[in-house]
Amino acid sequence: MQGKRKKRIVGKIIWGPRKGHLKENGTAPGWMSQPSVYHALIVIFLEFFAWGLLTSPMIMVLNETFPNHTLLLNGLITGVKGMLSFLSAPLIGALSDVWGRKTFLLLTVSFTCAPIPLMKISPMWYFAMISISGIFSVTFSVVFAYVADVTTEEDRGQAYGLVSATFAASLVTSPALGSYLEQAYSENLVVWLATAVALLDIFFILVAVPESLPEKLRPASWGSQISWDKADPFGALKKIGQDQLILLLCVAVFLSYLPEAGEYSCFFVYLRLRMGFSAETVASFIALVGVLSVIAQTLILTVLMKYLGHKGAIMFGLVFEIIQLACYGFGSQDWIMWVAGCMAAMSSVTYPAISAFASSHSSADQQGVAQGIITGIRGLCNGFGPAMFGFIFYLFQVDLKDPPPTNATAVNSEESLIPGPPFAFGTILVIMALLVAIFVPESPHSSVGKGSSRHASSTVETFNQESGHRSIENEPLINESEQEV
């Protein structure tokens, strides 16, 4: 029976919310009235498609607004945003566990996309709003909690892979489309088109996205169920230390996503200036990586989760991330960059696998807190990563400030033993993340540390100890209400 359940196709994950959900919410059948993974996919796709359109204009506006020390200020702006996301993510996750997901989907998408129209109206306000928007720029946290509400534990890893694949799919065509429209028409058209897509996303959430949090999981009194201990990010970090399994996952996320965040902040400019890629070649590169990422986060992740489990999928992604960063750091040929892009697509399975692991380890009414903490760690990386890469580029005197002319000759990378110093340093960090992942147990229902030495009948606390949920080590970490749902 269990073997048959594991063979369920992706379409059933999307269209089949857990039993009992409709009875709790009193809604009629139909995807527009009942929550499904489709709603989460559309929200993520539209948000990042809007930002993908601005890939090329954003580089030019950044350079024109801050002609001196471009990378330093880019790291500062992104760092403030990342730090605010780190501080707010646990609170947003905890509030969504009480007030529902839809309200916070609306807030996070609205604030994340708020800076877009300001790009041409006032560039200084645009960058200021990017920093401030970090308070609510935790859409992934709420989306993953939304997905957890409507999927079973065995399907959650595949569903998280679909969400991450949709993020990659949004970047397959949007940067190329934005670059084409910018050259054929103007930057203004690209900015207003991105604004229209963002407004469409907000409108979709308002009129089409149903609430996913079941009524039985919502507390009777809103304010009394929210404690600052749960919402405080530093208090959450202390709490994570009490559950060494979640601690290991968070350390792995920090060490692996820190170089990834830095890479995202400057990589396209690196290809243009350091490697001599044209704008069209960069757009093609993004499209290829996006397509391969979709395949990796759907088909390949499904196979990995089925045959290797959560830990195997995490280690698979980390190994390919090490290869990717090593190619970028030590490679000097164009074909090596393309190979590294393929490796990057394979490494994209890491985060959905970690999110699925943390979700399986958490109780049903604490999914928002779990994903909020993981997203908060990523937000911290989004703050430190770009600054770290900018400082290392500056330290090694690699100038990435100005994009070269279209027919410019690439910098002779062979003159340097390490053409991409930040990527080489990132390789070391991910190797450390892989070593940490080795100590992660095979099952998300296992304990690590003191509790792991006890016999099988001993009880272990989940990482949400305040909620009062406890589980037997050999039993699934879901309560009866989640099984009914």
C-alpha cells in the first residue's frame, strides 16, 4: 500500500489537497475555491518573473546611481535587506501560523514588489525601498508553509521541488525578454511591464488564492497564541540549539547559501566583464540554467527523495554546488562556465530538500515557524553574501564596476591563478556544509545528540518545544489532525 502511495504523480499533488480540508473550510470543489500547490506556484512565478525582467536595467541603474564603489554599495543595500529579512522571517512565519497564509502572502508579495515602479521615478528611493522591503521579503517562507498545509508528508519534498522549479522557470525567459524589450524599445517599458506583472500577482492573491491553514489548527484567540520568544530571531536561534537536527540543517543552509547569495548578486556582471560574454549570451546562459533547474527540482529531486531520502538529496546538491563553484573560481574558458551552469542547476535541489526535511521534522501547526527560521538564515546570507563577494573582489583587485562594450575582449583570466577568488572561497564553505550534512540523520524523525543515545522507546522533543508537541522517535512526527487533513 505504501509503495503505491509513493508512485503518485505530480499532478495529483497539485490537485489533491489533504482529505478533510474542504470540510473544515466549507468550500466547494474546484481549484479556484480550494487551496492547492498551483496557487503557490503562480504566486512565486509572477513575483520573480517581474524581477527577472529587470535583470539588465537594474545593473545599469545601479551603475548610474552609484558610479563609484558600485559593488560596495550593492552589497550594503542587499545586506540591509537581508538583515531585515532575517529579523522578520520568524515573526512572519509565526503570525502566518495564527492568522493564516493568505494575509501574509499578500503582504510579502506587495512589499517585495513595491520598489519596482520607483526604478525610473526615483532611483535613490528605489534602492532605499529595496532595503526597507526586506522586512516583508520572505515570500518563500509563507509559500512553503502554504504548500505544507495542502500536501502530505511523503509528497512535500516533491511539492517543494515544484516551487523551487517554478522560481527557476520564471528566470528562463524573463531576463532575455527584458533585455530584448530594453534594446528594442526602452527601459521605461520594461519597468512598467514588470510593475504590471507585480500588480497582477497581488490581484491574483486577493481574488483567487484561498486560505490553506485549516480551521482546527488556528487558535481560538489570536494574540494570546503569539509569543515574542517564538518570533524573536535570536531567541529562535537559541531554541534551534536545543534541537541539534535543526541546528545542523541551519548551519548547512548558512554555509551553502552564503556563497550562492554572493554569486547571485554579481554573477551576470562577472560573465560580462571578466569572461567577455555578450548580453545575448548571458540571457541564453540564464535560460539554459533555468530549464535544467526545472528538470532537477522536479524529476531528479523526485527520484532522489524516493531512493536516497532527504539526506541523500541534500548531499547530492552540495556535491554539485562544490563542483560549480570550483569551475567558476578556477576556470578561465567559456566552456567551463557553461559546464558550471549545468552543475548549478543540479545543485538547486539542496534547498527544497532541506525545507522538506525541516517540514517533516515539525508539527502541523508550526510549519510557518519552521520555514520562517530557514528563510531567516537565507536572509542573513543575502546580507553577508554580496558584501563578502564584493570585498574579496576588491581585495584581489578584480574590477566589476562597469559593463564592457558588446565587442569587448575578455579579460585574460589566465594571468591569474584564481580568476574568480570569491567563488574559490565559496567552494571551501560548501565543503564545510557537506561535512556538516554528513552528521544529519537519515530520517527527519530521528534525534541528534543527547537524545539519540537513548533507547528507541524514549521520547524526543521537536524543535517547536513551546507548542507542547512531542513525538515518539519511532513514530511519524505528525499529529492526528494532520493525518486526517
